[in-house]
Amino acid sequence: MNYIDRLVAELCPDGVDFYPIEELFTTRNGYTPSKSNSSYWENGTVPWFRMEDIRENGGVLSEAMQSVHESALKKGGMFPTGSIIVATSATIGEHALINVDFLCNQRFTVLTPKEEFKSLLLPKFLYYYSFVLDRWCLSNTTQSSFASVDMKRFKKFEFPVPPMEIQEAIVEILDKFTNLEAELEAELEAELEARTLQYEYYRDSLFEALDCPRVPLGSFARLVRGSGMPKTDFSESGVGAIHYGQIYTKFGTATAEVIAHVPEDKAKKLAVVNPGDVIVANTSENLEDVCKAVAWVGDSDIVTGGHATVIKAPEQNAKFISYYMATGRFNKDKRRHAFGTKVIDVAPKNLAKIEFPVPPLEEQQRIVDILDRFDSLTTSLSEGLPAELAARRSQYEYYRDQLLTFPRKGDNQ
């Protein structure tokens, strides 16, 4: 029997009282002030919380990323500090404790403890128990134009109200666990970042040490720009395809597999990618992702579409080219040829002007072999990090659930 179990047995020998949301809380919906009234959104002093606040700053919040003017308040005024906001439509299964008077958008239902219960409830305890409510919400949705929680049943969901001494003890334990989890996450991410920087430095050093001519890409390769192929063209089967957006979200330096296909009749109108070609994303919303490259090392032809260029250099090593296009020197060179603000592009004719090292094929393969080994190490670390974090988080959630499970008053003991 752990400390909390002993406390419950001592202070609640007959079990713990449970109360439905509709009895324990005042519930109100958040809202978005009219965007057409600019005065609501200027010189704001009222914190207005959205899902972005939780994603960016966690589940216990005292400041909002956006504020609105007091004139935007409805008759009910601000929601009081110590309330819980629960996502009950669209993105379901998240919540936050708000430690300031506030507003929030319509995606949230606001739970404010009723006056007669305030002295019996610790806000942080309600915050931790709301993780149980999150799971319930995910399993109790109604489908219309978008998912939403069954609010009639939501109001019947019950919260336990153990004595304050028990609430305080649980909060103290879970706060420590939360801090330990955050520290572990920071340590693992710092280790991964250090290894990645190490790898990038070594990769760039290998290319800088090459004693060979540097010549424009267009002098030894043919560049073919793709067109068409919206995602709506994707099919369950057909000809393998790589969409430009997948290059910087789904693939690394090289791939032998695709995750998309297009029908054969549509494939005939697209740029063909032969084994040993390199596909480049010409366009992105940020400079970092422009000219991200992936070498196609599969054993059959595939296709690509708009905003992508195929580098055809059959006399060179495709992975060598792709690795070089990840170096600091290449990224510095591409900046001189990038244009655009919201959408940034490097045209094939400008990509063709960028100089590449062209050592003998044996040297290209030597460097590729070295970088493959480093890349494998970095990939295993980046895959191991989420796995380690997930395992620790699962342990934490299991322990949290155990702490938040109480015998119900009236049930057989």
C-alpha cells in the first residue's frame, strides 16, 4: 500500500465522493470576438487562449499568445482564474489550467468550480484529473461536419473530491514526475542535437577536404522540372511517385521506396525519375527546405510533379550529390539564387549554376559509405529518442492513473 492509498484508507474509510460536472462546475463556452470589428483586436489586455497556447506553452498557463480588448467581452465577462479549459470540438483530448482571468475560443468548454465547492477543490488536482476526462472525451464524440464531444453526457462525467490533504499530496507527487519527465526530455533532445551537429560538421569537413574540380551542376547533369501531380491524383496503386512536399517531410538523403502512387494514365504526363536520379524540392515556405534533395535508389522508374526538379547525372553517384546538397556550403550558395517571400523558389536554371565537387567515382563512393554509417547512427538516435520518451511518458501516465483512482463512496469495499 503506497502513501496515497494509506491516506485514502485513513481519511476516506467509506470511499470518496464523486460529483458530475454539471453539479461541480459552472460550464460556459469560449468564443471568438468578431474579426470584422478591428477595435476588438487592438490594444488588447484580456488574454484570449487558443489550442496554439497549449501546444506552445503547456497545460498550466498564465499568459496568452493573443489578447483582445475589453470591449470584446460579452455580458458574462471574463472566465475566472483557476478554471479548466477542455477541448470539446475539432481537436479533442486536450485541456489546460488557466491561472489568470481570461477568454478562450469556441473550441473550448470552460469549467469553473461553483462557489460552494471552491474550498474543497485544488485547481491543480482538477488539472491532473482532467487527463482522465480527456480520454473520456476522445471516446465520446458525435460526428457532424467535425467531431465534437457529446455534451449531454459530458456534463454527467464525474470528478472525485477527496479531502484536501489527499489532493495536495497527489499534486506534489505528480508535479515532481512532470518536472522529471521534462528534464529527461531536455537531456535526450540535447544529446540528439549534439550528435546531429557533430555529424553535420564531419559531413561538411569531408566535402571541404576534397581536392577536385568544382563545376556548375548544369555542366555534368541534365535538370528536368516537373509539373502537375496534385495530391488528389494519388491512388492506392499504379506508378510510384514522390511529391515535392514529401521530400522535406518524409524522406532522408535517399530512398528505395515510395509512399504514394498515381494512375498510369496520369503518370505519362509527369517527369520520369530513373534509378540513380536525384529529386529536388524547388519550392518551400522557408529557405531551409528549398532544394532539399532525395536520391532515388529504387530499382524501377517512378514519377514526380510540380515544384520538383529531377537531376539526371548517370555518370555520378546520386547519393553523393544528395549528401552534398545538405552541406552548409551548398545551403549558402542556394541562398544567392532563391527568390520569393511567402513562397521561396530556386529555379532549375539557377540551380544549374551552383558549383558541385566532382571527384572520381571511387572517392564519391568512399564518402557515401562513411556518411551512410553516420546517417544510420543519427537516424537510430532520432528514432530512439521518441521511443525512449514514449516509454517514460507511458510509465508516468500509468502511475498518474493509479494515483487518480479512488474507491467510490457507497461501493462495496
